[in-house]
Amino acid sequence: MGHQPVRLCAVRRETLTTLLEATVVHIMLAYSGLAIAVAIGIPLAVLSLRSRTSGVIISTITGIGQAIPILALVAFMVPLAGIGFMPSVLVIVVSTLLPIVRNTYAGISSVDPELADAAAGIGLTWTETVTKVRVPLSLHAIFSGIKFSSIIANGVAIVTVLIGSGGLGVIVLRGLARFYVPEILIGILPAIAITLIADYCLSRLETRLTPTPLREKNPLIPHPAGTGTPANR
Amino acid sequence: MDTLALIAETWQTYHLTLRTVQHLEMFALSFLITVVAGIALGILFFSSINIRVVGLSTLTVIEMIPDIALLILLIPLVGIGFPPTVSAAVLYSLLPVARNTTAGLRGVSPDLIETATAVGLNKRDTLYHIRIPLALPLITAGVRIAVIFCMGIVTLGGIIGAGGLGAPLQTGITTGNDLLILVTGCWVTFLAVGMDGIAWAISRFVSVRFGGRP
Amino acid sequence: MGRQGPANIRFENVSKRYGTITAVDHFDLEINSGELFVLIGPSGSGKTNMLRMVNRLVEPDEGRILINGEDITLLDPFDLRRNIGYVIQHIGLFPHLTVSGNIGLVPTLAGMPGGLLQERIRHLLSLVKLSPELFMDRYPRELSGGQQQRVGLARSLAMDPPLLLMDEPFGALDPLLRHQLQQEFLGIRKQLNKTILFVTHDVEEAFRLGDRVGVVAEGKLIRVGTPEDLIMNPGSSAVASLIGGEHKMRYLDHLSVKAMMIPIDPSRILDGNLFIDNAREALITLRADYILVGREGVVEGIAYPQDLLNSGGKDLRLGGQAHKLPVFDSSTMASEALSAMKRQGVSIARISEPDGTGGLLVMDEIMRRLL
């Protein structure tokens, strides 16, 4: 027991330098993956609006895809893409893509048909109705998807330590291996903090982007996941 | 034939039958607790607005952290292996079930509730015979989400010593055993998607039977 | 509440306010056992509130309501409601229960045994003209509006309540269907042997169905009476305008001959055995345009001057020259009597009352009375 304080300090110093590095890697991992997913996902959702069949296909694929356990996805990278940072980003893209596509699609497809009609009526092209009418009106649904994916991204970024991504997972894993609780916490708490901060930032961003008349009075009321999506928040 | 033999061998060597049993045991336990507790909480939240606000806020906070984080946070509290895995699965999956149950109960048309009262049903009868049946579509939607969460967290449990199919997955990664990864990966994916499929089918059935969607 | 037979309801000085608005204003009314009482008034007049106070969906601010002499606030509300049938405009069938599930819900909860309940459900479905085999296992969404409302009615009768409350039950149906259901309802009404309080804004419906009708405006009950009373004597311009008053002709269907008849002047009745010459003299003396022929105060026929002048022989009696008058009971509907008279080609008929008095129904007079 007497050794404890010395070990603590030693670990602390060592971990602190690694901690900063790890945090940076974690953020890069999670949010480059998320950014790519947003860049692919939203257009993909828009495209699936084009026809009923593509809508059904996208819906089915995202539904099935979200049921696949994250650890399995991470593991699949090894034979398929190898190990390291990039394969880890790939996993994050794949796992965050699905909620974004699903929520965006749910949002843009449920815009009041009369509004879409009116838009077409005043001469907007199909693309314009989407970008100028549907997307702005579905901002909340889209951001719900992004926020949910942000949480997933942070989670996956920890798990990808197994395939050599680096990041906070390294510290967590080390703590688990030694069964040293403080180290575990030093690894995981920053990840949690980042998730919460990101959520807050995304909410602020959403409010900024939403035209004033459409802003909800109380965005903290939880919404039921009535569409069967895990991501309708 | 060669491949099949290899697969069989991998299966045997890494005790995948045992792992499957462990995996399904953990899943079944956490899922059952989640459904029972989730619906009970949903009914509780429905009957009292104060408890609802506090309860839903607490559960929402839990949902705001990644599931792996919750899993790991529970380790100092309940140890490693089975306990944190099942606890994390339950805690994480409670929100969709409870929130959907409450929303479903509250969402029943007030006209129908008034008719029920007018016809002579008291609060308890109205709850059991009118509100709950009509809330079932939303409740099953929430339960379907719980299936996905539970499966995912139980799989992750393999990393922290809970056994289940997550363990051979991790082994496969660390030893670079592609075959093990593919066999276990496909198998656990099959199980997870299969469970989700069953949940989806039940959800569709309930929607039609109780939700009136022809 | 007991199973003694149809209930009687009494409203004593009942008032209900919502904020500054008085929805029901010192409402007093007694509804007799077995009666079909219709409350009629424009939207917002308070009639629905009055109805809903009977099954305590709304509680009065002042006054009390008594059913069979018992103050309803002293009764258990759920027990009360189980013994009152409630039929509403938007029907309110539970979408997740079959037709038999909907009808049987309350009886099951009240402990009715399964076999008995099945019998009862079949009986009720037949009563509302829905084939039990076809409809028992259907869901509400599979039924048309009319069929749903029939099930709604059957449901309200499940516990054989002594009282039925009906709030514009046929209002959501198209006019043809509405008429048909009203007719059917009248048809089964006698079998039901219940007191019915019915609310509507449709004057036709009120007159067609009601034994008595109460006119409600701005929360007050301004007139109560039989359809006939209201048509002939609106009593106020408010009631008259509601009914569409001046043109009573519209309501011929609802008026009995009693409202139209003129009394008989006994001095005008001459015995049929009178000789023609004497009759002719009497005609001149009386300066009458016609003589009523009959005996002991009962009129059997009518004779005009031309009937008496045209005859020849001195032996002819009055009775032989008089035209026999068709006779109608005083409760006959005016429209029916008029059609019969037209078919027979007569313009006058005798109306008899059970107590022997009566009067004459004269076509011209009817026109005068109606316009």
C-alpha cells in the first residue's frame, strides 16, 4: 500500500503527456470520420429521395447496418482494410453514416408535401426544392442524426484502439490491463467530456442555422423514436 | 469443403459454442430486465409529471455518453466482466423503452380516453385496457432499439472479460487471425441482425393490430 | 342505481361556468321515465354540457341532478356511468378491439360470464341490424361510418342501462344515412324501454324523434313541449326562429289532426231521421252553409244545401242525403289524414277522441292554420 503514492505520481506524469496527445488523436479520429459521414450521408439521403425504390433500399440497408455490433465492424477492418489510423477512420465513417442517412431521409421526406408542391409551383428545380426548402425545414432531424452519430463516433474511437488507432483508448486499455482504475478513468472521462461538449456545440450550431421563426422553444424535451430509429433525438 | 472444415475447426478451437451461449445469456438477461423495468418506468413516468421530468432527464444524460464509456465507468463500481456488461446494457437501453412507453401512453387520443371514462372505466382499467394496448406500437419501437443496444454492449463486454462473442473477436484482432474474425464477426452479425429482424416483425405486427395501420 | 326500469331525471337549478362564460344557466328540467327527450339548440348553447352533467363528465357549479330521486354526486361515478348508455357523434369505438370486444368490454370488467356475454352481443348486434356472424370479429377501421355508429349504439346498450345519453349521434353521417338510422332507432325504441336524453341541433331530428323537446339558447332552457306545441305555439321569437317558425307547413309530418281540428257546434247537429223539408227549413233558419248529421252529439255525416234542394220525395230523410264523413282518431298525423281525404275525394273529416268529444278536420281551415 505504501508504494501507491509513488506509482500514482509516476503514472500521472507519464499519462499527462500522453493524455494530450491521445485526446488530439481521439478528436481527429472521431470528427474526421464524422465529417466524412456527413459529407457522404446527407447527399446520399437526398439521392434516395429521388425514387421510392431507392428510399426503401436505403431504409433497409441503414436499418440492418445499425444492428451490427460495433466490435464486429471494428474487427472486420482487419482482414478488409488492415490496422492503423485510416482503417479506424473508415470504421467510424461506416458506423456514423447510417444514423445520419436515416435521420436526414426521415426529415426531408416528411416535409409537408404541400410545401414541396408550392416550391415546385413557383419554379424551383428539384435540387432547389431540396436545398432551399426540404433541408432547411429538416434541420432538426438532420442534427438529431449528427448528434447521435457524434456519440457513436466517440465510442468507436475508443474501441478502435484494438486496431491500432491510438487515441484515448490506449490509456483505457492500459488501465484495464493493469486493472488500475484511475488510469481507466483518465482515459475515458475526456472522451465523455468531448462528447458532451460536441453535443452542446452542435446544438448551438443548429440554433444558429435555423431561421428564427422555426426555432423550437424548448429543445431539451426528448422526442420519442417513433420511426423506429435509434437516432431520432 | 475445405473452408467448412476450417470454419468448424476455428469454431471448436475458440469455443464459439460456449461463447455464443454466454453471449445469448447476457443478452437475454439484460434485454428482459430492460423491457420489464423500462415499461414499468414508462408507466410510472406517465402517472407523475414530476417523476417523469426527473427520470427522463437522468436517463437522457446516460444516453449522452458513448455506450463503451458507460461500460467502462461501471467497472470501478461493479467490477469487470459480467456485472458491468449487463448493467450497462440495461441502463443504456432503458431510455428508449421508458421514453417510448411514456410517449405512447400520453399519445392516446383524449377523445378515446373520455369515451372510456364515459362508458364506466376507472383509471386502472383505462390504463390496462385502452392506453397500454394503444401504446404498444411505440413501445415495441422502443424495444426494438433496446435489442440493438443490448446486442452491441454485450458484444463489447468481451473486451472487459465478460466472455461472449466479443472475446473471440478481440482475440482474432490481437492475433491477426482473419478467419476467426470473419467467422465470429459474421456469426455475431447474423445473430444481431436476426434479433433485430424478429423485433422488426413483431413491431410491424403490433403496428397493424394496435395502431390501425392497414 | 338498480334495475327498476327506465330512469327519471331531474335537473334542479343547475349552473356551469367556464371562467366568465356561463355555459349552463339555472337549468331546471324534469324528464319522465321512459321518455325520449330532445334538447335542441345552436352550437355553444350549453346543451352538450347539460347532457354531460348527467354522467358526471362535467360537474355543475350550482344545483344538483337527481336520477330516480337520488343525487348523482352521492353515487360512485364509475358505477353511475356503467349504468348509463353514452352515444356520441364521433362514435369513439376502441380501434384495437373487435366489434364484440368493444361491446363486451364493460360487461367483462363487470364480471358478466363469457357465454352470457356472447349471447348478449349477438342479440344487440341483431337489434342494430348488423349480422353477428359478419361483424363480431371485425375491427372498427373495417366498418363504414353508419356501421360504426350502430356498433356504438349496441355498445351503449350492453349493460342494459335504464338511461341513454345521446349527443348528436347521427351528426357525422350523411343525410340519407342519418334519416335511415333515425327511422331504425325509432323502430327499436319501444323495445328498449329506456329513458333517453338526446341532444341535437337539427330541428327535423328533434321533431322526428322526441316525445318532448327542450329548446336551449345561451345556457338557458327557453321552451319545453311536445313537437306539436312548439310548432303551433313557439312562445317566443327565439324559439320560432330556431324552428323556422312561420312556415308550419314543413312540419305537417309532426302534427296530429288534433292540432288542426275545429270544434263541433252541437246546435248544428241534426238527427238523420229528420225529413228533408224540415232540414231545409233548419238550414235557412240557421243561416248555415251546411248541416251536420248525426245523433247524440256524434257526427256521422254532412249535408250541403244542394243535397237538400235536389231531392224530390217528401219522404226522404236527412240521413239518406248526407255524405258520410271519414273518421280519424285524434292522434292520427295530419299528413296521413289529408292523404286519405284526398284519395276519397272529401274535404271534411270527423276527428274522434277517446272521451267522445272531437271535432272536424276541414281542409281549408288547415291551410289557414298553417300559414
